[in-house]
Amino acid sequence: MRTLRFYVWPATLLVWLVVIPACAPLIADYSLEAYKNATTLKAETMALVGKSHEPYSQHVEEVEAHSTKLAAAYEFAAGTPYNQLSARQWQILLDPERALYGGFVQLWQASGTVSPAFRDEFRGQIAEAFDLIICLEANKQRRSACRVPAGG
């Protein structure tokens, strides 16, 4: 005959394996530094996009310095526990295969200059991506309504 202890020990272990991980936060806490990064970098990125009617060769150092700031914001997000969603947003923004900052820089570099139509399209998409990053961070502090993008 088995003792009660034989049955309680596996049940207790199972409860600990299920309950303890469930207590972990789903997303990182609000970070004022991350919020400031996103808002400042949005303004700086919009200013840089505005210069893309000029030859890329005149802005190489500025683009590289700005890209480094954006990469640092990604690293900050990626290095924060439970912050995978924010880190993924920064990754998407920087991806050269997407029509956001990474794709914009690649186009500007390849074309030399960016036409007004492409510049306006990129500006809107990049601004929307930053708004989503900013909104996510703001909602970590307290639930708030975010600006609905014009296209959605």
C-alpha cells in the first residue's frame, strides 16, 4: 500500500511547476528612459527623413550616428527582462527588408536621394511604427488610449 506522501509529492511538484511560472510578469515595467528614447528618436528620425531630398553622401556620418542610437534603443529594450515585444518592435523598425527606417536608409543609400512621394510614404510609416513603440511603453505605466494611425 502506498502512502499519502507518495501521491502528495508529485502533485506538489506539479503545482510548483505550473503556478510559479504563471506568476512571472508578461511584460516589462514602464521605463521612463525607454519612453524618452522612443520620443526623442522619433523626432530625430523624422528630421533625418526630411533631409533625404539631399544626396545620401552628404549625410553618411549623420545616418550612421543615428542608426547607432536606434540600435542602442533596441539593445536597451532587448536587455530588459520580459520586454520581448518592445524589442521586436525595434527590430522591425531597423529591418532593411521592411518599409521602415532600415528600408528607408537602404533606399536612400542606393538611390542617392529619395523622391518626395517615397519620402512622404516612409515618413508616415516610420512615424506610425514609432507611435506603436511609444504607445506600448506608455501603456506599461497605465492604460491609455493611443492615437489611431490614419491608415487603420
